[in-house]
Amino acid sequence: MQRIGIIGGGIRGSMYAHSLRGFPGADVRAVCDLAEPVALKVADDFGLSAYTDHRRMLAEQELDAVIVATPDFAHRQAAVDAASAGCHLLVEKPLATTREDAEAIAAAVRAAGVQCMVGFENRWNPAVRQLRERSAGGALGRVLTQNILLSNTYFVPTTMIGWAAKSSPAWFLMSHTVDAAAWVSGRTVTAVDARGSRGVLAARSIDTWDVVHALLTFDDGTTANLTSTWVLPDSMPSVVDFQYQVIGEDSAMYVDLQDQSVRQAGPDGFRWPGLLGGEIDGRLQGPPTWMVQDFVTRLERGEQVGPGLDEGAAVTDVVVAIHESLESGNTVPVDSGSRG
Amino acid sequence: MQRIGIIGGGIRGSMYAHSLRGFPGADVRAVCDLAEPVALKVADDFGLSAYTDHRRMLAEQELDAVIVATPDFAHRQAAVDAASAGCHLLVEKPLATTREDAEAIAAAVRAAGVQCMVGFENRWNPAVRQLRERSAGGALGRVLTQNILLSNTYFVPTTMIGWAAKSSPAWFLMSHTVDAAAWVSGRTVTAVDARGSRGVLAARSIDTWDVVHALLTFDDGTTANLTSTWVLPDSMPSVVDFQYQVIGEDSAMYVDLQDQSVRQAGPDGFRWPGLLGGEIDGRLQGPPTWMVQDFVTRLERGEQVGPGLDEGAAVTDVVVAIHESLESGNTVPVDSGSRG
Amino acid sequence: MQRIGIIGGGIRGSMYAHSLRGFPGADVRAVCDLAEPVALKVADDFGLSAYTDHRRMLAEQELDAVIVATPDFAHRQAAVDAASAGCHLLVEKPLATTREDAEAIAAAVRAAGVQCMVGFENRWNPAVRQLRERSAGGALGRVLTQNILLSNTYFVPTTMIGWAAKSSPAWFLMSHTVDAAAWVSGRTVTAVDARGSRGVLAARSIDTWDVVHALLTFDDGTTANLTSTWVLPDSMPSVVDFQYQVIGEDSAMYVDLQDQSVRQAGPDGFRWPGLLGGEIDGRLQGPPTWMVQDFVTRLERGEQVGPGLDEGAAVTDVVVAIHESLESGNTVPVDSGSRG
Amino acid sequence: MQRIGIIGGGIRGSMYAHSLRGFPGADVRAVCDLAEPVALKVADDFGLSAYTDHRRMLAEQELDAVIVATPDFAHRQAAVDAASAGCHLLVEKPLATTREDAEAIAAAVRAAGVQCMVGFENRWNPAVRQLRERSAGGALGRVLTQNILLSNTYFVPTTMIGWAAKSSPAWFLMSHTVDAAAWVSGRTVTAVDARGSRGVLAARSIDTWDVVHALLTFDDGTTANLTSTWVLPDSMPSVVDFQYQVIGEDSAMYVDLQDQSVRQAGPDGFRWPGLLGGEIDGRLQGPPTWMVQDFVTRLERGEQVGPGLDEGAAVTDVVVAIHESLESGNTVPVDSGSRG
């Protein structure tokens, strides 16, 4: 039985508690959030102990594993402390928003001899898995390019998360698609060219990028084209637009997860409620649920968890490079080899 | 731990064994198929004992539950024998293809005091569940009508199943949609008008209906319109076409499960591989998997399983009436009240 | 040059004037509407003479052709008078809403020796034409069945037209799809079974059917399944839902004209604005425009126009039968042979 | 009446002859193609005089206008000679594939005092027009970014056109989307960053780019993201994939012209036949038809035609810059002001 603590009691922390409720091998014991009412709410919903200081949680609870579900930029201290306390980690994506943070987490994990999984949940998305499986199985032939759009309506930066100004469409969204592009193609990013614009969210006091386009160049000379924006109208029938095309030499695959086959028109307007996710017989289903369940199952079996530090650091490197390229207007090389 | 036997080792029997492999509370022990190689194959794949005579399986194995996955028309003997042996039942839909068979199964189940679930797997389909949940929760207002299309390419009657001539698009497909229409609206069917045609499959030596349309009238005077055919071209990108519209007084919902957001173009043509189902980390997912897992979980907890005999018999009554109306050209009343 | 008068200055009458503005061979001279402001508005927009009495228009203007664009139920007098005045006719679909009206119009047309076209505009819809052309060309093989859904949001009966209580989804919408089903398959309807419900529009003081389903049986024993409702939510992104499936023995074709590839999300919500129709360089395009232009071009060339009285009367017969079946719950035979 | 000659008797030249057959104001007289059988075929189909030398055509026929429908790289001589002969021009896009060619054509047009239209047919595509109209009308708010994908299956470079090695996805496809991006946003491109790959077509002896991605920067700092490939599998149901998203500050619009609402499954596989285009009553319809008809109508009325030399040269500048950036890996500024 894995005794588990969760740091961060927001949407994601709560979702992880829900995902593991009654799951074999999982014993979620405690949740920590800087905001006491948040911690108390999640604790109450799922029968956990509540904390506002993660060090105290680590000291008082005998935990085997910790899930770090704090905001993008706030993973370092929680992860380092949990690793140093001997806990295996599941860290939300992105692993970190600076190379220094990523390296500090990696150092702590290695020093403690624990395992670290980074929460790239799209590796459990059935559609993205099919891209990966067919690519890895050779059915696509060599991957020639990928076009990946992952965007949100204004709702996400203005309402859903309170720390959007400290993040960006690149950190929040492209950390998913950078990982997916490398995973599906099996290639390493060597250079990045990014362009974008800002001003609309800034005028709403959220001083970050509105639009980010990034062209990735891989080690075999092929490319991927990523777009993420935070300025889709709130009248879009889905908060998320996710479209993914892989063009292989032999086959092409297209995925459109914006309209997942369910449409509802009613007094509140027109919505695409989504097909993946939701509860089945009281058990939550969907990519992040399957991910955290896999984390627990593998720990129970003493298996390696993943994607891990290398994938997490690689994505951080690429997204750092995307921001550098956005700022400078130059091509930014990504030298993954220089780490470690 | 539920000790489980499976009668019928075809596509469905094998899928159930796969679905329960490693599932908490499930101990699948044996599989039975009239064709010995089929039984041996499934037994080998999942580490089970193989039988060709279900009575012998029931006698030799101490089973708590039996899954009846024989062809549509061949449920009766297996179900009656298993119930009489004291086993809980999961019977593939339709429960039976005659009222007599349905009543015989019901009698055996009641006499033995066991539970019986009928495999209407669309109750675990996330899209259909959303229709049901929003309808039951009042978000749709009163359901005014439903348009449900569930069809297959020629592949199903000509290649996938060997007993299509003993079934029909109404038995094979409308048993799903009749149940769904009643479940989503919460209404009881009181009359049926069906029209259709035959001749194309008959010319391929499969003497059954090519096309079936059925208008259902419910107890509140509203209607549902069901269509099922077995004559879609094999070049359709999906073997199944499933489209479902619910028009409520306040809201309408549309579901299109033919193209589930994943498209693949390659040397073998263009396909819609589907988003639901498939393995995640070696664990099968999807509606029939979640259904059989729910069956096991509820038995483990001593809870009531369902949908059960009443729903199964109601669907059999309606589909029998559909065939009567197809033959006679008349409206056929459905008097569910007359059963026990 | 065809001198043309238009009777009925509503949405359709105005659209026809727009469609013929500057079109070679067309000289639209006058418009008539019982409501003088309506007549004056159209006259002003397109430089026409305005009338409130069609007999006066016929007497004063020397017209070659008249377009009858009055409400569904009000075609007879206008058509009979215009034909008797020696004018060729383009009569909006349905030709008439009773057999008597249809016969009266036919008698007047024949007596006057003029031509009569009935406005089944979907014969100029590029998608429906492809169904027809591929069917007639043999690419589909024998047509086995058709599923046709043509519905509107509440907006149409409650706001767009003021005479919905004197029409129905069957008259307003199925007159299109009954004609299309016969045209695409090349078959004649021999019997009708219809079911539906009413009450929701009636509660809004529009006492007509909410939902109509009709199963058509053709002379070769095949079927078509038609649904039309007037109760789609106003939040649907399009006022019209039009879905058409033709299943042939060799090929199947699917048309979905609800979402015509253009989607807009903005302050006013989410809309599907449609791809067909609209102005190109100031010239209106789209099915009804192409239809009325064909009417004029054929008259100019002295060619036969169509679809004509036979097709118009056949559709009236079938829709009358649909209403009879809705009322009686019985199968209603359609004996087209009895006419003429 | 405009007396018209067509230079280039391939797919496009023939289509233009078809588009103008019987169109008011158009008198297509002659067609010229270097391949005599091609010229004779088109001449025969449409009742024209055939030439293999365009100078001879210009000398012998008294033409008012000439349509230049030669391959991408072969517009210069035909256009210069026709302009010098006093003919108005409709030149296929791109105007030219070098700045020198574009300038030579511009010089000849100006010297002759004739008009020149460049065949950016998407300005007559109803979907793209809606983007433009809503953008220009202010409904979108400021355009923040555009994502435009326009790609072909292998069929186009390997089979449909014989001169693909002298063109590229950027010349053949992005000349459309570069023009559209500027037209829809009303902005001028100031810099280009392009990345792509080659090798797959080269291995089939067509030594050009397989994949091109281009990030456009506009004069207001906003961006557009263009992708074009020539390596989609031939099993894609449509030869063309065209997807267009415009994100404005207030509204977003999405257009997907790959699947235009018509789907056909038959013995030859699964196809999306398209909704736009095709004949209606023997008259061809669709964007290029409406474009060439507008060209003729405007000449007849003595109006200005367009888009013209400025738009044509601007697109050539940008696509030249895209190729420079592909080769150098650098940002390439586009200084439209330096022309003229």
C-alpha cells in the first residue's frame, strides 16, 4: 500500500485524490495547501488530514509518495523537500519553469534514491497513445512533421487559474505538446524558433503572452509546429481546443479533441461536453486518472515509473528556449546533451 | 473473490476474460466453447481451464458467476443451467430472442435466487451516460423524441459473426438502442411500427433483414425513431455507425460515435480507429470492460447488479414486436404489464 | 426577357427579387403583398412596382411569369389567377396543402397552357445533387434506404414565420425531404406510416406538431425514414439541421449540412454560419437562387421547366398522407396513379 | 463582349474555358498550349482556335484579355507578351516565382496601360470571404493570429502536375495562404521564419520541399502560422486539406474545408467529394469560376479588377522570403516598401 500525500489542493490536487479513492494499492492520507480552507475542503471530501505547511505534512505523516500539484512555477521546494524526505514523486507538468529548478529537483531525487514521474498526462490520452503506438510500431513510416494546436479560452488565464501572469500558454499548454511531439516521433529537439504576441491579456492585468507559435527542429532535420493561445472566446463550446496531426512518410493521423462527439444545446448555450473523463460507477476515468493510477501500480510492483526526470528536464529546456526565442526573435539551440 | 466462468469463447467471451485479467475481485477460472480450438485458445491466452460442455464446466468448477457470451439466439440453455447451478449471471444482450426463452431464463434465475445482469453495455458508454444523466437530472426537460442510428458494414453479418442469418439488425443492433431509448427517456414502449427490406444479404446466403426502421411510441405519447442496417459499405472508415440525438423540451444533445476524433490514412485506406476502448497500461478500457468490472465489483460488495431481467425482457418484447411489425406491416402493441 | 411578378414579399419573395437582380433574361417588374409596407419595402429595395392585390398586378403589368411566394397554405388563388392570366409559374413548395388546391392549380395551368415549376430548391443544393447524380448514374447500386433529418430551431415556428399554426414540420420541412427522397432514389412512394407528438408548440399558442417521423415505402419495397421537428433549442449553432444518408447496395453517401465547415465563436455565442449561399461580388448565390435563375433561363430558351406539377402533386399527396397517418395511427396508402 | 484567349491548356486553362462558356460578356476565342494535343483537346471541347505559340495567338486573334494559366514558374513571357499586345491579364497565382519576373510583368502591364488580376481564387471562396468580411467589418476585433494549413496528397506533386520539382508546397499552396492571411487581417508581412524538410519527394525524383512551415510577422506585431505539405497519403478522402483558424480579440472563426459535408463510401474507397464547385444546370460553379466571371464582368463594366499587381508582388516577395528562410535558417525581413 502506497501512503500518499498531495501538495496543492486546487483542481488538480483534488482530482488526484478523487482518482485514487478506492484504487487498489493507494492510501491517500493527507493534503497540503497554503490556503487552509482549500486544504480543509479536499481533506473533508476525501477523508484526509489537512496541512498548510508541506514540511509539517512530511514530518508527521509517514508517506511513501507525494504528488506535487502546486502551480507551474512552484514545484521546486515541494519536490525537493518531499524527495529529501524519502518520498517518490509525481510532479505536475512542467517539472519546473527554470533549468535551475529542474536541476535542483533532479539533484534531490538522485540524492534520495527515489523515483520521480512527471505528469505528462497526454501519454495516457487514448488518442495520443494511438499516435505514439502507430508511430513506434512503424505504421506511420518516418514522422515528417507534426502540427499541434493546444489552446484555451480566456476562462483559463482569467478565471480558472489565479497565477496565469506567472505562467504562459507555452508553460501551461506547450509543456504538454512539446513532450507529445518528442514522444510520438521518438526524436530529440535541437532548436526552437518561436514567435507570438502579447497585449490582450496584459490589458486585463495578466501580463503574459496571448499567442505562442513554436517551430521545433529535431535531430533528424524534421520539424513540428506548435501553437498555443489563451485568447479563444469564452463562447467556444469547449474550454480546450486540442488538434494534433502527424504526417508520416507512409500514413497520416489526425486527432481533433475539441469536439469529442457529444454536443449539447440548451438554455446555457452550446457546449461540447467531452467524451473522455467523468465518473463511471463512481470511479473517475480519463487521462490524468489513468496516469496517477499507473504511478501507484508501478510503485506497488516495484517497477520504474515514467516519464521521469529526463523527459521533464527536456521539456523544461525546450519551453525555456521557446521563451528565449519569443523574446529575442532568434533561433535558440537546445542542447539536451549538456545536462548531466 | 468471484470465481467466474465464461460460456462462449468468441470475440466477446475473450474480451471479457481480457477485461477481468488482474481486476480486483475477479478470478476467471474457465471458458467453454463448443469449438474446442476456440476454447483452448482463450484458455491459453488467459490461463483458464477449457471446456466444450458448459454443464461439465459448471459441475467441475466451483463458480460464483457465469458470463453467457454465446450467440444471440443461444443464451437460454447456458443461462438456465448456470443459474440452476447457483451462479450469478451476466448474459449478453439481447437476453433472449423469444419471449419463451426470456421467461425460462427468468424462471431459473428466480428459482435459484441468483442475480442476473443483461449486457447492455451502452449504459457504460460515456456518451450515452451523459444523455441519461442529463435527461434524468432534468437538464433536457421532457424528452420529446430520439433519433438513433446504429448500423454495421457488411463485414459484421458476412464475416465477423457466423450466425447472422439467425439474427438480424434488430436483434443484434436495436437491442442496444431500444434499451438506450427507454433508459435515456425513462419511458416505457407501448407500441411499435417497423418497416424494412431484405434481399441483399439474402443474395449472399444470409437470409435476414438488410434494413430495419422502427418507430417506438412511449407511454407518454412521445416517440423514438430507430434505424439499424447491416449493409453499409466495407469502405466506411468504421465498422460501426452510431448516431444518437435526443430532443428535449429545453435542450437537445447529439452524439456521433462513428468518427471518434481519430482518423488514420495509410496504405490500408482511411480509418476511424475510435477513441473509446483499447488498452491503457495493459488494462483494457471501454464500455463492455467497465460493465463487466461493475458486475464483479457489485457482486463483491453484495450489491444489486443491473440492468437485469426486467430490462432484458422489456427489450426482448420490443424487438419481438419490431419483427412482428416488419412481417405484418401493422402497429404492434407492447404490453410489458402482461409479464408476471 | 422574362417580365416577372412576385406574389408574396416576405423572406422568400425578397430573396427571389435579389436572386434575379441583374440576371440575364430576368426583368422583375412588380411585387405584391397583402401588407402594403412589406410590398413597398421590397419594391423600394429592388426598383419594382408595389401591389397589395395580385389581380391588379396581373391586370396592370404585362407579365410573362409569376413567382408565388405566399405562405404554404395560400398558393392556390395566386397560382390559379396568375396561370389564368397566361403567366408561367414558379410556386414555392409545397405546391399546395390539400389535394383540392393542387388539382385546382394543375387545372388552371393546363387550361392556360403555361408552365409550372415547383420550388423544391434542394434539387439545386450541391450536396443533394451529388446524391441524385451518383444514384442516377448507378454508382450507389440500388438504393436500399434513406435517413433524412430536416429540422428547425424554435425560432422558425415562433418568430420567423407568422403562420406556423397553419403549417407543420411536415408541410414546411418534409415537403423538401419527401421530394428529395423520391428524386434521389427514382422511386414512387406507395405508403406512409407516421408518428409524432404535439403539445410544446401548442403551449406557446402554435397548435401544430412538434415532432414528425415518417416511414415511406416505395414501389420496389424499399424505405426511407424522414424526421422533422420544430423544437430544436435556439442555442443550436444553426437554425437548420439537415442530415441525409443514402444507403445503396454498393455505396453509401452521407451529407451533414448542419455544420457547413464554418464556425464562429464571438460575443453573440457560437454559430455555424453556413458555406452555401450569400453574395459573391454582389450576386446572390445558393440553391434557391440557382433554382429561380434556372427557371428564367429555361423560359428564355423555350425549354421545359421542372420539377413541375406531377412532382408537386406527388409531394402534396405524400404529406397529406403523413398527416392522415399521424392522426389515425394507421398506414396510409398513397395512390399517385389515381390522379390524372 | 470581351474577346479572350487562354495560355495554358491544362486543368486550369480548361476550367476557365468551362467557367466562361455562355457567361454574359465573355467570348473565349482561343487557347494555346505548348503541347499541341492539349491545345486541340481544349479547343475542341469549347469551340476555340488552338495554338502552340502564344505570340501567334496574340497576333492572329484580336483579343481584349488573356488568361495566363501556365505552370507557376512560366508566367513571365506569356504575361509580358500579352500585356504588350494590349490585353488585360488574369494571371494564375503566384504572379511569378522570382522578384525579377514579377517586376517584368508589372513593367509590361504599366507600360501597356492594361489591367492585371492575379488569380488568388480563395478571395472568392465563400468560407474565406466570411473570414474577410467579418474581420473587415470589425466582428472579430483585432486579428491576433491565424493558423492556416493547406496541403495536398502525394497525388498532386507526383501525378497531377508534371512540374512539381520546379515548384514547392510554398509556391503552389502558400501563395494562396499568404495572400489570404494578409487579406483577412488587413496587415502587411514584415518578416518570415520558415522551417521544413525535404527528402521524401526527392527520393521519388521530385527534388523539392516535402514540408514547409512559415511564421509570418505582420506590421502590427501579430503573427500567422502557415503549413503546407505535399506528402499526405493518397488514401486521404480528399486531395486537399485546407483548415483555417482566425483568432480575433473578440471572436474566433474556424474553417475546415477538408470534409465539406459530403462523404461517400463505395467500391473505390471513402471520399469527401466536396460541396463547393461542380456544375449546376450545366454552368460550372465554385471559387475559380466566380473569380474569372468577376474578371470578365468588371472588364465589361470598365471597372478595376483585383487583386492586382501589388497583391501579386507582395505574395511573391513573401514566398521568396520563405524559401530564403528555409535555406538559411534565418529570419528574412520582407520590405514591401522597397518595390516601386
